[in-house]
Amino acid sequence: MKKFILTLDGGGVRGIVSARILHSLEVKLQKLFNDPTYRVRNHFSLISGTSTGGILSLLMSSLDFNMQRILQIYMEECSKIFQSSFIRRNIGILFHAKYCSKNFEHAAIRLFGNKKLSDCYNNCLIPSYDIHSCNPIFFTRDNAHKYDYYLKDIAIATSSAPTYFPPKKVYECNGAIAYECIDGGIFANNPSLCALIEASKMFPTCSLKDYVVVSLGTGMNDKVDMSSKFEKASKWGSISWILPLIDTMLNSNADLSHYQVQKIFESHHLNINPLNLSMDCNYYRFQPIFNMLKYSNLDLSLDNIDPFNMQQLLEATEDYIGEKGIQKALNRLAEDIFTNDSRK
């Protein structure tokens, strides 16, 4: 049986995109299994997510909710997490993070309560970065028998993007301080390569052809005016660069991970194109490129919680899901999962 791995990119409120794609996949699986209670997480041996993708991974792995409900919860909580006073957003950012951690802390408690990493249904891999030791950190359920952590802390640790939120102190469940964390997106905004490596440790007898990586992005702009951006950036000073630099860094390392995973599979003569029906498919990447002529008012900032913008994001994702090629890819993925499920 193949081992299916799900990975979810970071992207702030754009996690809505990943959640909606997963909802579409879950509906297809419920029809195939003839089971309205089937959860999309059921067949994934590993679920990995960074930042907003990490929160979604933990929600899927710890709560017995369908994706429609998780999407609803996620949208409600995002509108509370990214709240800040005008002064803090526009002036206070020179001296503090753009957002206070208090709203985030309250949201994490509402979502996860006192659930621990060891309580998760799925094995999960959640990247973060420890600024004390200057090392990447990976929270995994497989290690919870040694080092267990509260999900509410992990959710904040993987999502504390520099300039947006202050670092998060993470304690082991026994009370000992373990890490001082910032967003895992600074090195793995797309955690698919990290997840593939983790899977190789989990299943040492499996070869690369035995894995199917399903990687979900959070959407990109199809009309980037590079000349205009360059003209502006050439005049920026240190302060002007701060927020654009964070966004650029997150997007670029997500693209790098996608490229690396593609090349790993291709170098072993494995199929990364779900529309190529002559071979099994080992890699599915769903990353919407939004039509900015149609959605000219859509803002892809990490923290735009305006209800109209969030609705635009959902509508643009619906258009993406409805594309003929994407429907074929989702249908093939659902069929692959169904065919490889031993519980049928």
C-alpha cells in the first residue's frame, strides 16, 4: 500500500484556500466510500503544515470535524487573531510586533483547549524555529512519548511570523521551557520536503515510489508588475523593506521546496503530473494562480481579514477548483486514495 503524505503551506488568512481545496477532496472521498462521515485525514500517514498550514494540520489531526466545519472555524478565528489597534498597526510596528499575542493565545485555547501532541489522531510534523538555539524545530506526534507539548502552544509557535507576532515560548507538558519559537515559514513555508524526509524515517522499508505527496499552496497573484515593484523597491529603506521582505521570503522558500520535491521524484523516473494517466502519480501540487483581472480588489496579504476580501478569496478558490484540469487531478487523487485504502 502506498503512503500518502499531506503538506500545507503557510500564508496567513490564505489558509482558507487550502481548507477549501481539502473540503472539495473530502466530498469526493465521501461519495467514493459512500460514507458521509469520512474524513479526508483518514488515509494520510503524515500531515505536515507550516504556520497557517500548521494550524490546519493540528485541527485536522485533533478534532473530529469535517473540512466544511474546520473551514468555518478557521475563518471565524482568523478574523479575531488579526485584530489590532490603528496605532499599533501603523506606528507601534516600529517598536513592537504588528499584532499582540493575546488574541492569538485566546483563539488557540478555544481551538485546542488542553489537547496535547500525543492526543492527535494522525502523525503530524509541524515546523518552527528556535531563536535561542538558532535551530529548526519539528513537533511530531511520534516523539510525544519523549517530549509532549500542548497544541495551543505549537499552533502559535509555528505561526509567529517576524514583525507580525512576537516569539512564542513553548513549554513541555511537564512545565520545562523548551523553545523560544518563531514562524517555521522562515525555512519551510512549504514543508513537503521536510515531510518526505520524516516519512522515510517513519517507514524505512519503503522506497520513494511508495510515497504520494499531496501539497497544497495558499494562492498566488498572476499579475505581478515586476517593473513597478523594482522601481518602488529600489527606493526603499530598511523600514519599507520589513513586511515585503517577510512575504517574499515565505513565497520564495515555498517555491524552492516545490522545485526540490519535483526534481527528487523526476530523478527516480516517477510521475509528478496527475494528468499523465500512463503512470501512477507520486506528487500532487495544488497552488492556485488567481486571475487578478477578474478579482482586481483581491488582496493576498497574510493578514487582510476584511469580510469582502475573505469572500473574494473563497470565490477565487472556487474558480480554481472548478477548472477542468484541477477537477481531473482531484478526481484522480480521490480515486488513488480509495484504491489504496485497505478498509474498503
